[in-house]
Amino acid sequence: MAIVELKDVVKNYGGKGSDAADNAVDSFNLTTKDGEFIVLVGPSGCGKTTTMRMIAGLENISGGTISIDGRDVSQVAPKDRDIAMVFQSYALYPHMSVFENMAFALRLKKLPDAEITARVQEAAKVLDIAHLLERKPRALSGGQRQRVALGRAIVRQPQVFLMDEPLSNLDAKLRVDMRAEIVKLHRKLAVTTFYVTHDQVEAMTMGQRIVVMLNGKIQQIDTPQRLYEWPANIFVAGFIGTPSMNFLRGKVGADKRSVANEHFNLTLTGARGGALAAHAGTEAIVGIRPEHLSYLAPNDPIAENVLSGVVEVVEPLGSVTMIQVQVGPYRVTAQIESHLTVAMGEPIRLRCQTDKLQVFDATSEQSLLQAPAAS
Amino acid sequence: MSSPAVAVPSRGKPAKANLSGAPVRRLLAPAVIFMFVWMIVPLVMTLYYAFRRYNLMMPEVTGFAGITNFKLMFTDPTFWDSLINTLVLVGASLVITVSVGLGLAILFNRTFAGRGVARTLAIAPFFVMPVVTGLIWKNMLFHPVYGLLAWVFRHLGLNPIDWLAQYPMLSIIIMVSWEWIPFALLILLTGLQSLPEDQIEAVRLDGANRWQEFRHIVVPHLGQVLYVVVMLESIFFLTSFAEIYTTTSGGPGTATTNLPYYIYQSAFFQYDIGISSAAAIGAVILANIFSIFLIRFVAGNLNTGSRR
């Protein structure tokens, strides 16, 4: 249970002529709350794992400071940071039984045998692996190994948990189960946790706050809901949500409420109405999530905030149907109700939910909307 | 050329079905014949001679000898000396090669400038033939007048040592170890390199210091590899001959006569093929005792070691 603070943390692997542009992680600033579940998410090579390894002390930091509960640990050896890590490959000790794997760190701490046994039994019960304690890691399934790896971290009762893509080696169903289990476990233990993943679904479902990273830089730190509703830039907007957001390029109209070009004219409403006041005439990119587009019957009189095009692809998923519609030069994905029958090659009209639109500056790719202050 | 290869799958039969019709016996024959001629025949001949009166100095004395050859061998003090010498040589060389090899392997597992060159140099002794090893050490290193060690001793103001005369067994052990440290180094180094990085990281986060990391992660990981090294090396050390032949010739006295050299002496100095064969059988039994003991010991150790 601790507050982890990263201040201007920089990682540069050096090498010939490397400068700030080569930073693997660039001025990373984050202060966690006590017992918070932070997810670091981003595409491969964005620096999320490097950041985690710096918190663990497995990588030296090139600049800045990392502190845990106010104690600067930047130069402290990994073993003295009181951090437990769950590795992607689990990194169980193959020659030790499950019990010994979990007890190992406690033995190194020279705790009395009775307490070690008690703690391991307790963790094993929580993780439902009590019947496996005598087995060797190689005799376990992937999901069981995953639990042992978690157990090894839990028994230590550390100040901070680090989890490096712990679910990526599991099959899809097990991953969903373990996801819920880890969240449950976190709620129970309330230990500050950093969780690295490249899967935005994992990030959204597990994180209390999510750090979206790209090319070593933080793009946005926010709660899942706010990331979804108020993405700070085009990258975050496209990264969060499946299928990803549609982007259409146009110009902010003279009414300072709409973005348009020859193929569409979309007017912002609701909380977003006044956001474009200072941007009349600027090139902008408007973002619409597939779930905010809805089917419009051909005879419906509504003509505003409508995209019309030709259906190119129909993907029925059972509960909903994904369609891809060619609107002028744009390929737009929409999520429509599954009872609607649309055929490929047919014209279609889609209505936009205008209070959910995103608008980004076309050059800086930053959002032009003002997110309301966090509650 | 390719048409029959294509025809096989096109018939729709699995490849295994075709294998049953293959001339398995004929294909295995070369290997079996080779093994037979090179191993079984000499072994059976040795066994046969061990129970025969067969001394080249007395060609007219022939016939079945019963266990006379073994009786003579067991009452020969040189045999017992050679047996002890063999065990000392094997044991000491094993300890030295494995411990120094492990140390070097840990060293070479790190990155430092010139590692490639240093590694090649460290492995080089392995490519020197045993006879050449013996001659180099005898004439260029151990020699009390011209040897490198003598030169060093003189420069330190000490009296040069006549190694082969004063410390014959130690000298042999040094030579054999010098030759075989690279072998241990090579195999242990590959073992170390196959240790997953994340296990080391996990154990560091678990709070282990360097020694605990070595003791609890590296050594168990190397268990199998160590077993291979000890196994192979003890078999090779049991048959050390060239180093002894080219340097001390088993002397002074019987100080460096090991079992292979004893066999050689009985056959080619005393011309007694019978006793020589009996000793050879003894050597075979010793080698087997060694390997069975080792397999038991190491396998047991692996199983219990993994519980700790």
C-alpha cells in the first residue's frame, strides 16, 4: 500500500549520437493514489514495459526520480524496493514445487516456517491452487501457472505490484476469467498496482486510471470512461474502443459548431456545442465511434447530421452487426442492430449522435474539445 | 528425381505406412556391424584372453588359465597403486575442471571488451591433442631448466621445481585439467546462457542477493548440464594415457601409473596379454561402477535438490 510517484522519468538506451528524440521513455510524470490500479497501455515499443521495469529497478533510469511513499528509490536495488512483479512468462522457478515457488521470497526474508506456511496456504486458498502446492510448474496448465505467479507476488505482501502483460499467454476465455479475478484480488488487497498491456479491452476493464503511451510519451492519463468520452488526441481516440473510431476530415464551419466538407456536415450539440468558438475555418478531423452511428430508414425525413454512402462489408456478430460504408473517400464503420437487414452494394444513410462527436486539429492532432473537469 | 517423392503423398497413404515396408534391418546393418566390430568383438576377445595363459615371452604355454590372471593381478601391488592413482586422478581432475570451468563460465557469461577473443583463447587447449599437451607441458612449461615455470621461479628468486620428478601426480592432474577445463567451460556456458533472464529478474525482485541467486537458481538450472560434464569427463579421465605416456611413463616408480598405463605395461613391457586383459576387464568394471554410481547419485540429487 503505497503512493508511487514518477517525476520526469526518462529512459535513454544511449548509443551513438542518441539525444532526447531517442528516449525510450520521455518525461514520464505520474502520481498514483494509495492502492490504485494503474494500467499502462500502448502499442509495442511505446515504452510501457520499460517504464514498469524502471519502477521495479530492473532498468536504470536516465533521468528523473521514482519514489514510493515519499522515499526516493531511483538508486535502490530491486530487492530492496519491496515490489513484487508478475512476469509475462510467469518466470516460475522450474525446479521448485508450487509451494516453494511461493515461499521462496519469504524464506529469503527468514520468516518463521509457521508464518510462511500460513501465508502460502492463505494465498493458495484465495487463488484456488491449494491442491497444486506439491506440483512442479511444468505439471501445471497455463492458467494454473498464472495463478502461481500471482500467488508468488501476493504472499510477499509488497507495497507495489507490477504486472507485465500477465494474461497474454492465456487463451481468450481464460483471459477474461483471470481479468475479473485480478480485479477482484486487487479490490481485496488494495495494493497499488501497475499493469502493462497492449490490449485496450484489458486496460478499459481493469484500470482505475489508464496511462496511454506512444513512442515513449504519455498521451493521456485518465479514467476509462473519460478516455472513451474525451480522448486527448487522435491516437488515444483511435486506440480506445473496438472497432476503432472513424475519422473524417473537414473544415470548421462559420457557425463555429459544425465540421463539414462536400460529403458531410456534422453539427456538435450538447456539452460540445461551444467548443469550436475559436476555431472557425480551421482544418479539423471529426471522430465518430461506430456505436454512435445508427441506421436511418430510406424514407425518414431527417436530413441533418447524416452520412450517406454505399454498404461495402456486412459483418453480423449476432448481437449487433458491423457494417462498413463507403462515404465519399472515407470508409466508415458503423454498429447497427442485428435485426436490420442491409445488403452489400446498397445505399445507406447513417445518423450521427452529435453529442458524442470528437473534433481534432488536423495538424496537431490534438482534441479541440474541452473535457469537463474530472469529478 | 522428384516424381517418386511426389507420388507418395498423392497415393493418400500416411508416410508411416510406407515405412513399415522399408528395409529397416538392412538400413540399420552398417551401424550395428560397426558397433559389433569396434566394441563387442574387442570386448569378447579381452574377456577370452583374460582367462587364457597368454604370455608372449612363453609362447609354448597356452590353455585355459581359470582365474589365475585375476589372482596374479590382485596380488600385484602395482595394480592397487594404479587403481588408487586412477581414482585420485579422476577425482582431483573432476573437482578442478568443474569448479574452474564453472567460474570461467560465469565470467564469460558477462559482457566485457574482448570477450570473443578471450573465449576463443580459453577454449583453445581443448583442441590440442593429448600427446602434444604432454610434450608441451614437459618440455616448455614443467622443464626444470628451459621451462616457463622454472623461469618464473628464478625471477622470483626461488629454486625451480622439477615438477615431473617431485610432484608427478600433481603435474599429471594439472595437465589433464588444463586440457579439460575448456570442455567444462563450454558446456556450462551454454547451460548458463539458456537460463531465462526473467528468472534472474524474478529472483532479484524476490529479494535474493548474488549468492542466493547463484545457489537457488543458477546451480539447479545447471544440474543437468553439470551431470553431463561430470559423466563425460570421468569416462575420459578414466582412460587418460597419452599425458602419462609422454611425460612420466608411469613413474617415478608407480607414482603416476594409472589403470590404462598398467594395462599397457603388462601387455607391452611384460608381454603378458593374459594379465593385461584381466586388468582391462577390471577397468571396464570400474568404469561401469563409476557411471552407475554417478547416475544414481546425480539423479537422486536432482530429485531431492528440486524439492529444496
